[in-house]
Amino acid sequence: MSYQIADKNGVQYLVIPEMEETGIRHFFTTRKGPQHSAIPFVSQEAFVMVRQVHGDNILVIDKPLDDIFAFIKDAMHKPCDAIITNQKPVGIGIVTADCLPALLYDPVQGVTAAVHAGWRGTVQGILPKVVCQMTAGFGCQVEDILVGMGPAIGPCCYRVGNAVIESVRSIHPRWEKYLTPMGDGKAKLDLAGLNTAQIEDTGILKKNIFTAGLCTACNEDLFYSYRRDGIGTGRMISGIIS
């Protein structure tokens, strides 16, 4: 596990110390703050987010934004689950309430990415696709990329049925490591572990992958959880600012 809890402007959030040491500003918010889904560093009006749909589409920002506010407004309607940019200063982020938030940073090329990986996005390989886009589209080298994985529902609480089990079996040769049978046709899924295996398979170095290791469903005092609380629960924001 790798995280520290910080506070800025009354918003409590987690950071990955190893990423913090590079100087990159990033955060995984908790449920503790002055308002729902508050952002610690910048106003929400100056922060790029998208319409998440549990898919594998990626919003790429590789050119200067003449009108950042118009772009942000338009981006909110784009069906994507990841954002990549090399533009400065641009904040990007995603929301979660059990799914895995991942923030990527290449300090050599100055490229950042924010990824929302639920089981559907994981099955579609959204994190490996982001890594591929960073290398092919932005000239990143896999050995330079740092990956911070924030709080998500853990294998202790993530009980899944046959549709998820069969999907995981179909995408990874070592699927047994990430599914713990429950004896009733269901299993517990290690979402963070599966995503870690997928990005290691792209060549990302194990020493450059940092996981908070906190379960959103277990830690009711810190996090919202869709599985625990239902459809009306809040959302955490995870973001990175170049």
C-alpha cells in the first residue's frame, strides 16, 4: 500500500508519495470535505471531466485549448472513461464510487492520464489502451510511466456473478489469481490486482505501480460506495494536474 492523507481548502484527499516526489499535483478525494465531490486544487469549472459510460474510449488533449471553459463544457458530454493530455496547465479527472481510479504520469514527456476502470472497462482493457496511446501518440517510454491506483472496492467485498467471471476468464491467462470462488456460483474479484497485471503486461515496471490498497466498501468513514450504499451514494474525484 502506498498513500498519504492530506488536506487542502478543507478537502481531505489521498496522494501517492512516490508520485508526489516528482512534483506532479494529484489527488484521490475522500467523502470528507466542504461539499460533494470537491476538488482540492482548482475549481471544478477549470477541470476537464467526461461522461463516463464504463467503456474504453479515451479523450486525448494534445493541442493548446484556446477556450478551456468551452472545451470543459463540451467534454462533459463525451462518452469516455479516460483522459490523456500533454498540455499545461490542464487538470483532468474522473469520478468513482467503487470502480478503480488510476492516475498515470510520465515525467519525461510531461504526459498525464486519468482512468476510470470498472469491471467492464477492465475487460475491455482500458488501462493497457491508455498506456498504448501514451507510447504511440505521445512518445512515452513504458519504463518512465508512473501509475497510481486509488481506493476501489476490494476483493473482500466485490462479489460478482457468472457474467463477470466468464469475462475475466476470457481476458487474462492467470484469471484464477483475481477471482476467489464463493461456492455458490459467485466469486470475489480483485479489481486492482487484475488491472495491475494488465499494465504489467504492457511493460510498465512493477516498481512504478503504486496502489492505495483501501477498500471503498469497507471504509465507510472515508469513502462513498455504490455496492454498500446504493444508487444514491456520492462520488469521489480523482485527478492530476500538469
